[in-house]
Amino acid sequence: MNRFFASYLLLLSWAAASVPAPAIQNDRVIACEETVSPAAVESPGEGLPNATVFLNDAVVSRTPDGGRPVTLTVRRGDVIFRGPKDGRIEASGGTEVRLVRVDILGAGSKATWGRAGLAPDYRLLFENGYVRVYNIFVAAGTSEPQHTHHNRVVVCLSGAQMRHILPDGSVQDSSLRTGDCLWRPGQTHIGTNVGRTDLWVIAVEPKGFSPGP
């Protein structure tokens, strides 16, 4: 009996360790970064709509409920949207898969944001009733015109030192490191990359919430 109980505790410990701790958890999103070993499957998550950002090149597959496996070749910085029944990611290509899964806690929205507020060089990746996802690239030593973000998750693929000028003229310095996964409140600003490295960020803006931090 004692041996069985010890084995049971060991199993519980292994299961707990296999579920990554959230990098971000608030009333709007749960964001987890995870490395999936070859032939393994990502952790179960919360069964919520999510945007998944891939951090390396890989071949992955997922099997929707009641469906057949779907195989995808993904590149670093690619993002896909999955509903609750779209299946978990499997590292099916013989290499590990590093990803950030952003679970969306809101009920969704019928609002369409499009490119509203975005800087001209931002690349809109996709938008639906749950999220707007876009790619930000600011070369070292360059600036972007005034633009507006909603509350968002930022996944940093290339870090940089940024300086933001707010509409009231105040200045905020911000340092992003490669690999950061952070929550940023909505803001209007002019951005300048004052560092020596290019900034590359994926922004995931959840819908279904009133404006504000």
C-alpha cells in the first residue's frame, strides 16, 4: 500500500511538472510557453480558443475531434488560431517544437478592428471574433509614426531597446529581450528603436473586453 501510494505521488508530480506554468495569467488570457519533444504532444491547456505562436521552424500535426490528422510546416514567427476542438500540437517532424499558446478567456466579439490604429509597416496576420494578431518589425535606429495598440500579449522574437513618446509628450523607455512573453496595456505612442538590434514582435490582442488596461 505504501509503495502504491509513493508511486501515485510520483505520477502526480510528473503530471504537474509536464504542464508549463503560465508566463501570463489574468482575466483576459493565459499564455504558456512550452517545448514539445519529438513525437510528443503539447500539454492539454484549458480547452479554450487560442492563438499559437511558433518559436522555431518545425513540422507539426494536430488531429481535430472526430477528424483526420492535419500536418503543417511552420516557420519561426508563424501563428495559427485553434478552437477548442481543433486538436493539440504534436511534434511530428522529428525535431522539438517551441511555442507560445495564448488562451483567450473572453466570449468573443463581433467587432472588426482591421488595421485601425496600426502603424503602416505592421503586418496583420489574421483577425477573428477572438483575437487580432499582427507582426511588428522595427529596424535598429528607425522610428514608427504614432499608432495605437489594444491590450495585448507580445511575444518577442528579436529584442531591442525602444523609446516611446506618448501624446502628452512624456517619454517611456522599454527594453524587450528575445524570448520575452509579456502583457502590455493598450497605449497610443510613437516608437523609436534606439538600440543596435532590430525589433521583431508578434502581438496578440484579445477581443471581448471593454477598453482599458
